[in-house]
Amino acid sequence: MTRILGIDPGSRLTGYGLIDCREQHARYVASGCLQVAGDSLPDRLGLIFRELSQLIEQFRPQQFAIESVFMHRNADSALKLGQARGAAICAAVMGELPVSEYAPREIKQSVVGRGGADKRQVQHMVRVLLNLNDTPQADAADALAVALCHSYRRQALERVGDVRRLRGGRLR
């Protein structure tokens, strides 16, 4: 079984989601949002790093997946988002986790089936795919979607590896 930590980064609100995966089955472990308080950006980045480091220590994931930066209309917002991602990635690297990054459209495509899906559609599909009783908060659902996307990508790559080993209808 592989435990995956998915992150939806933000300089004010960072979503996290943990799932356990075995073959084609994913099971919900935990999710939530880090309320990133503080007046200065360095304080907020430090909080992201410390809180994610604690989550990594507590839940011991083997994989780390994060949403990649997308272009904002506001360059300042894009820079802050990039710095929040950096703090999260540093926590993963310090926890000796491999880091994978996925574009927002790729995440939505893998979970909803459409790259232009809205937040409500992502929330709904995360709830269905993980058999949750309640709909997770939007940023937590996005983080769980990142983890599910990573799980699906890993499974696809494993299948491709199996196909490459096939010779004459048999595994070599």
C-alpha cells in the first residue's frame, strides 16, 4: 500500500489530502486546510513548512504530489503562490519524499473527466471516488484530487511498464 500526500498550495490557505492506494483502489486517510496566518509572507511560508513537516511526520506518506503554478492575471499572486509551493516542496524534500507536480487541468481531467471542471465538480467527484459521507472543503478536495491524480498516473505508468515487458503474449 502506498500513502500519498496531495497539496493544493496557497499563501493564505493550503489544502492537504492523504490517501492510501493499493492497485486500483484509493482509501481516504485525512484532509484539511492549513489556515496560514501571519502578517508577513516569511511568517506564512514558515508556517506552511512547519505544519506540512508535522503532517509528514505524523502520517508517514511515501509519495508527495502538488499542484503546479498556473499563470495568474496578477503577477504578485503568482509569485506568492510559487513561494507557498516552494515551502511545501521543501517540507517534502526534508521528509525525503519524492515530489511530483501536476497542472490544474491535468488534475481536473483525471478526477472529473474534464480539464475545465469547476470546484464543485471536483468536490463532488472526490466525495464519490473516495466514498466520503460529507463533501470536503474546496481546498481539501483539491488536495485530495491532486493525490488521486498522482495515484492514477502511477498506475498508468506501472501498466505501461508491464506492457513493455510483454513478449509473445507473456511477461518476460
